Amino acid sequence: MQSFAMSVQDEISACRLCATRFAATASRHAPRPVVWFDNKPRILIAGQAPGLRVHKSGRPFTDRSGDRLREWLGLDEAIFYDRKRVAIVPMAFCFPGYDAKGSDLPPPKICAETWHARVMDALGDPPLTVLVGGYAHRWHLGKGAGVTEAVRSWRDLAPRVFPLPHPSWRNTGWLKKNPWFEADVLPDLRAVVKDALK
């Protein structure tokens, strides 16, 4: 008998809600949902949306952002991509596309509105949830705070929830301006990741 998580995965993989929207972007691409979770994982990584490289590979975080995120978490690729241990659930499962200037478009709200509650039901209650970037912060924390304020609140949320900045190379300046993130947050995060995987 098919599990609830597998049923939801299959439905998301077949989703074409945004076909017209994506065809109208500068990238003119077709939907390709990147679905990466299973029942009752130990860690939930709640992200933003796949980029173009992930759209092409069909595997989440197969880019420089993924390299940095795995380093932050202290995870190698084998564990990071083990769906039974780590679920990766973005705010939109498809690459949203580029605008006319070549910038990333935001995750379409219809994706989270359609799928997020069902996915969370399938996942149960993971011991650790890692919120990657502002879109995930706002959805899961219900706050309108900026990224810096959300990440600074990590002690109030740990050890079950860790809000992180997006690991994109575009945030290298943010990391330099906020050295407390790497000095204070990451050691605690890595320790909690280890505990969650036991």
C-alpha cells in the first residue's frame, strides 16, 4: 500500500498549476517540481524555491548554495540526500523563472497554498526544522520580520527550529556584516543536527 507521503509526492510531481505563469517568464520554462521528502524525517529543511541548476538536475541544492548549506549543517551529501532522514520542502517546488532583467522571480504563493499543509501532515513532527531564507521564515514563523531579525531570534526557537539566511553567494556580504552567525549560530546548529539524526 502506498504511503501518504508517496501519494502527496506523486501529486506534486504531476502538478502543472503554474504552466502558463512559467511560460510567460523570461526563461519560458515548463514546470518541473523537485520533490524530496519521505515519511517522518529527522530534519526538515524548509527552503525557498529551486534555481535553474536544480530545475535541470531535479535534485534540490545541487548548486553553490547547497555546498554552503551542507557546510553550515555539517552534513555530507549522502546524509543530506537521504530522504528518510532529511526532507527538503521549499515554498515552491518549481523554479519560478527569471524576470526580464535576469533576476529570480519569487516563489508563486499558489504552490505553498496548494501543497504545504498536506506535506506537513505527511512529514509528521520532525525533531529539527531549518528555515532557509526569508520566504520560509515568514511562512513558518508567521512574522513579517526581516531576515537578520529572524536569524537573531535563533536562541528563542532552538533547538527545534533554526532560521538561517539563504546560503546564496549573494548573501556573502550579509555573512561578513554579521560574523555572529558563523561564530554563534552554526556550532549550535551542527550539534543539534547531530542529535536529531541519532
